[in-house]
Amino acid sequence: MNVAPDIPQGIFTFRQLQRGLDPPPIHLEPLFGPRYGGYFKVPEFLRSEFIVARAPFELYCRRPLFNPYFRSVACFLQSPPPAFSSSHRVVGVFPVPTGGSLVIFKRVVPVSLEELDATVAHLHLAPRYVTSAAIMAADFLEDEGHVSQAARRLKLAGAVPDQPPKVRRLIMKRLREVLDRETGGGNVRPSHRSFRIGTG
């Protein structure tokens, strides 16, 4: 099970629940924040089986917060694009002692390129925070035989200034794989469906 909590409370709660379990049944993938590399993990957000978010979304969407990612996700979940709404459903709402609640979304439809593009557009984050989306887009485009379009997406993402160096390195590595396939240097591309940037 892959869970993407967007707040420290969610991460702490799941870690406490899994204490003493080896291996832990739930993989936690924090989505953002300076401690997680200074960018938003778009692939993890969309590929997770569950998403845990802090509500009320309208309150956090209006409130100026020190963390732009938190506010962007709150605004996104308050009014998500149709592609996201149709692929998720709320399966749990739990009160938080300090106020508000934790909302658990479950993915019920496989992610698509349309949902990916709509999500990036509706997050309203600066391009340097969401360049990891290009790697996921390249997966879809390659699967559909649009290798040139996949390469173009990766080139554009790699050229975005001020993005984290490790994200750019992953983009350029993926671009080399795509170009190698485009020029006939490789017939079978590696699977990137479980792509993670990681937190280190």
C-alpha cells in the first residue's frame, strides 16, 4: 500500500501505527516541503493508492502559509479538476485534536496523461516545483508510441531554471533513454511505473 500524506501529522500518525511491524505494510511518501527537497512530487501524488490531506480545505486555501505546497494542495482539493475527482473518492474523515480533520482519498481509476496535465495546471505552482511531472508524462507518451513528444516534454522540463539538481538529473537520464530508443539504440524501455524521486 502506498500512501502520500501531505502534512507532518499524517506522516507521524502512520509511523506510529506501524511501529514494530517488519516490514511495514504502508509505504509513506511525503509530497513536499523544504525537508523533502524543495519540490512537489507529482508522480507520487498521482500514483499513490491513498492521499491523506488536512481539512478544511477552504480555510487553508485562503490562509497565507509559509509552505506554498500545502496551500496549493488545499486549493486543489477544494476545487479539483474533473479528471482528479472522477479518479478518487473519500473513504475516511478523522478529526484532529488541534482542529480540522484528516481526509483520506482513495484512487479508484488508474492515472492518465489527461489527469496528470490537469493536476499540474490546477496546482498553480511555479514550473520549477513540478518538473518531475515530465518523467511521468514521458512514460505515457512512450507507451502510446509518441517518442518524439516524450523527448520534447523532457527537454522542456530539463531547461526549467532553479529546479532541484537531483530532479534535473533524473529528467536528463530519462531523456537519454528516450532519445536512445528514438534513434534505434534500444527497443525495450525500462519500467518507470513505480518512479520515486526519494527524500534523500
